[in-house]
Amino acid sequence: MSFITCRLTFLLRIIAFATALGFASISIAQADSEVDPPGAVYVLSNQPSGNSVLVYSRAANGILNYEATYSTGGKGAGTGADPLGSQGSLTLAAGFLFAVNPGSNDVSLFAVDGSKLTLLDRKPSGGQMPVSVTVKGPIAYVLNAGGTPNINGFIVDALGKRLVPLPGSQRPLAGGNSAQPAQVKFAPEGNELLVTEKGTQLIDTYYVGFTGYASKTPTPHASNGVTPFGFSITTRGYAIVSEAGSGSVSSYEVEDSKHLTSISAAIPLGQSAPCWLVTTGDGRFAYTANAGSDSISSLRIAADGTVRLLNPTAGTLSAPLDMALSGHSKFLYVREGNGAVGGFRVMPDGTLEPVGSVTGVPPGAQGIAAR
């Protein structure tokens, strides 16, 4: 066993233990809380001149107030309404915030203390134009959409507060240069990692072992609908995927890293360009942001993974482009094309009640996270 392998294994064990303790305390707090405590919403500016994170404090009633802007140290690539064509460019995990810098081909790591951010580290993404990042325990993977698209792995050193690149962890996508990938995400249970490819109508699955290394090549699966884009994976192992080209949503069972079984195939929403999708923490509801029809659609997820449309226009906004749920899924926040962030209270039956909005998000911004 090489020195690098030994050190990575040792680091993984320590971080996994510390992370487990952190997640356990979070779970206990969630179980004891019936309402969403105050939190924050984070938006990635994605500006070519200098990328930054805009921070808004969130009151217990869901109302947002602007607090501060923090530089990522890198550069964005913000041109047009949807410059990255992705979901997950800004990701919260265990007290850290991860931000991609597509204009400088790197990723930034922040420590999160309420509405305050502290930049801890910035590392090359291992490819060109990083657009999405996912984290599970001490392992992070970044999706690079430019050049020859790939995924690349890191260890999140919670003790040293830095990102440690995993040597030799770069992996290709099934679609190669034609992939046009949208999102990378870990399954919350198991060892699976998924990537959606807009350009090839594929969903890639990888196996990620204890040392953090993904399988050498992915297993490709044909998408039920056209242009698979944003997705979420429930704790039951159901992947709920938006299909921007066909205006639909599909659900799949993530059986293992090689088997993705269709459950509900291309359920029509009657809306245009449903690109972004989130699911509530209890896995009961899904919401899509429909950029082409200025709407949010709501869907019900059954215990067996089937999905049905609840309301095609559960919410109305100006060109919704990305969205995030607060930590207890009590509030849904949506980044709008007009420079606003709109908020909704998520009711027990899945309906949405507006709680107001804030403005001032720059054109070309991409990415939102909430707690």
C-alpha cells in the first residue's frame, strides 16, 4: 500500500467518524423540531469578473433579508439566462458550502456559520467548466461540462478544513464530448453516483467505494424523456428526474450502480422547460422549476416510487431558473430570471404559499442553496 493510499484511508476514517457525529446531531435536532428555525439562502453570482456568493438570512416565517456577499476567489461564466445549464453548482453539506467557478475551472470551499461564510480553500476542478458538485460524508465529486466532460473526486478534510484532490479519480462520462451534462449527485443511501446528460439522453451511474474512487467507466441508461436535467434521489432510493425537452418527469429505482429501473415514465406536466427539480426531505413531494412557462409544478411521490402530477402551476414566478428547499423542507426558494429570489411555504399537503421575494441578484447568476 502506497503512502498516498495509506494517508487517504486514514483521513477518510477520521473524517467519516467526525461527519457521522455531525449528521447524528443534525438528525436529532430535526426530530425535535416541528418548525423550521431561522436559516439562510445562498445564491452564486457566477460573474466572469469575479464569482461570489450572495447570502440572505431567513427568518422563521420564511422572509429573506440580504446580509452580505462573499468572494469565491474564482471566476464565473455568467452570460444569458441559464449560462451553466446545470443543477447543483452551489451545495451545502455538514457545515460547508461548495461553489463551482466555471470561469477559472476550480471549486471553492466555505465554512458556514449562519449567514457568515469563511473561504477555506479553492482547488482546480480537474477539468473545464465545473457546473455541479455533490457531497456524501467526506467525499465530493465535481462535474466538469467543458472540453471532454468528466467527474473528479475530492476528500473533504473537515479537520484541516480543505479540499484534498483524489489522485487519479477523474472519470469519463458515457456520452463523451456530446454529453452536455447537467448534474452529478450521490444517492443518499448506498454507493451510487448519478449524472444526467442533456445531449445524449442518458443517465450515467457509477459505483463509489470506501476510498472515494468511482468505477472506471459509468453504466449508461436511456432516459424516459427528452433532455434529462435536474434530479433528486430520495432516501428510499428513488431518482426523480426532470426532462426539459419533453416537459415531463420520470422516476427510477436506483437498485445498484448498474441497474436503474424505470417506475413512472415521462409524466407530462403541461409546462415548458422543467429544468430544475427538488424533493422534500421526507420523499413525499417533488417540485419542478419550469423556465419556459413561468411556473412551479408539484408532484406526489408514492411509497413505491410512482409519481403523479398534483398541480402544474403550484406557483407562478418570472422565468424560474433554479431552486432549493430549506433544511426541514418547510420553505422553497426559487431564483428568477428577473433578478429576484421568490419564496414559498411548503404546506403539509404539498401546496405552496408565497412568502415574498428579494431582488438584486445579478444577471447570469446560477445556483442556489438553502438551510
